[in-house]
Amino acid sequence: MYKRKTFHVLEAHLPKKQVTAITGMRRVGKTTAIKYLLSKIGHQNKIYLDLERIEYRHLFNQDSYVDIERGLTQLGIDFSAPAVIALDEIQLVKHIPSVIKSLYDTYDVKFIVSGSSSFYIKDHFSESLAGRKKIFELWPLDFREFLEFKDAWKPQIEEEREKPFLRTFYDLYSELYEEYIRFGGFPEVVLAGSAADREDYLSDIINAYIELDIKLLSDFEVTDSLYKLMLLLAGRVGSKMDYSKLAAIIGINRHKVKDYLSLLEYTYFIQLVKPLSKGIDKELTSQPKVYFSDTGILNKLQKGLSSGHIFENAIANQLAQMGTLNYFEKSKSKEVDFILNDQIAYEVKETPAPQHLSALKHQATAIGLQDYRLIGRYPGAPGFGEFVWGGNLF
């Protein structure tokens, strides 16, 4: 089993009574994380239940908590001793938070749970278990994890994190980084043996997302409109959301477009990067930019997308795992691609050049940021190395 960087944080929370709640997109590795945590439990009074199985959903859908306890006892849980119950995909059982609360308050039970919707976990689940849970988000692999899954990680790689461009490092890892940008970071995709297998896995992930997550997690009827919106968004990566224009193209009202976008964001399919409020005109403050949470899915949905947009999306994902991400734009001549944690300005260029760095410095200084970094995909202009290669960003 390959260890994700989140595992040590999850393991540190394991001894605590609080519910350990793991959320993230389908097939991102939540089940693997749960089973890893169960392997660290020092006793056998533990159980793993996948709520995609109808018999387990039936167990927790019973009206009688006593009958639920009896069922868990028959499955091997001894409520007279400390126990661990792991529940996968809890969003499939509507009232399960109240069941967890009852057992949590009555017995010495540690719950480890997962769900594919941040709305369900953060809002509905949180309301029922206030003060009794901690939420951990799991994303597709970052580039460091990608290298570990490829058995290519070496300790000295850490020394190059966000360092200026080094040709030797680029020559060693650029082929792997290009694979990462093309196929993304879903674990099973990364571990697939061929490009054809990776394409098949990506198709399967998209279909499972639509058929399972969308149908089960929302009141929306799965229609062509939602899929059309996904395709439109893929062609508009890095662009501000014009809800009225999207609605007109698809033939639905703008409020439905906003509802769809919220659903896609809550289920981790996309991320919306909001503008930095400092110095931005009010009319721009409600216009987020859209990025897909995995570039493999982006490439699968939109074959003709420019390489520059795909690279920008990859960097958005890499930075988003480091903190809060915004963008800055006051006019076309005054913009910065990304602002991380209100402190660091990033500009993304496939082939960086001195003039790009000069412009970034000017824009960053204008909004009061002294820390700025130019990010490149390929070696820069001849003799220019004052930029960070995308593969160094982890």
C-alpha cells in the first residue's frame, strides 16, 4: 500500500474519540485511507462496512436504534469494550448521522467514516455531530505523491521544492511531470500499466461520478444539460464564470447553472477560485474562475483544449493543496494568475521569459505583495532561469 501524505494526519487523529470523517471525490482513495487506519488499530473489535452494499444500508435505515445495535453485534462488534466502526460512503444513508451520534454518546465507539460530498459532510453531517467530528479532505495525488506511486521519489527531490529552475532536475523528471499533467492524479490511473488503461479508467471515473454521485447526492434529474455544462466548463478553464452566457448556451436559467456549479464543487469535480478582494472593483468580486480538480478528467472531457490552459489548471490544483487560492484582476493589464494565502503571487507561463517576471513583480508590488514566483512548464528563454518549474511545486 502506498502511503498518502494525509495518512500521518489521519493516523494522529485515530486515538481521539472524535469521528474521523474523510471526504473527497469518488475513486480518490478514501477506502484505502480507511483500511489503512483500521490496520493501525491494536485490537480486533473493529469492522468495515461499505454502504454501497444494500444490506448495510438496510441495517442503518431501520427505525429502531436497538435493532441497529443488535445487527452490529451480530456482525462482530462488542459494545461492552472499546470498538472501531468504519463506514464507507455515508451519504448513501440519509439519517446515519443521528445513528452515529447515538452510538457515539452511549458507547466507547470510535467512528471512521467517508463521504463523496463536501456539502453533506460539512453541513448536514456537521449539524448532527457538532463537536464530535473532524473533517479531512482527500484530493487526487499531488506531484510528490505521484512520484512515490511511480517509485521515483528520492529524498534529494525535497531539496528542490520551489527552487529556481535547474536543468538537471528538469531532465530527470519532466517526462513524469508531463504524464501527470496529461492523466492526472487518481491513484488507479497513475498505477495503470498503459495509456489505454488510463483512458479507460478516466472514462469509468466520469461515468461513475455522474451515475452514482450526481444521482444519489442531489435532487437534480441527470439530464444532458448537466453534461453539457461540464463540457462547457472544460472549454473555459481559467475563465471567469458568466452564468447568464452559460445558461443561454445550454438553454436553462442562470439559477439552475449556479445550482449545478455548486453541486460540481461540493462533489469535488471542480474548484472555483475567487478573486482577491483587495483593490478589485465590486462587480468582479462575484466572478470566480473555474478549474477541474484533476487534469486527467479535464483532458478526457475536452480534447482540443490548449496546452497552456491545461498547465494552468495543473498549477491551480498543486497550489490549492498548499492553502487558500485566489486570483487578482483589476483590468486586463493588471492581473495575477494566483494569490496563495493572501501572501504569494504566482504567474503561470508555459515558456517563461524575463519580461514575465518583470510584469509579475510590478503587479505583485502594486497590491502589496513582496513574495512572487513565476511558474514555467518548459525551459525558459535562453539564459533565463529565474522561475520555478511546475514539477518543483509540491
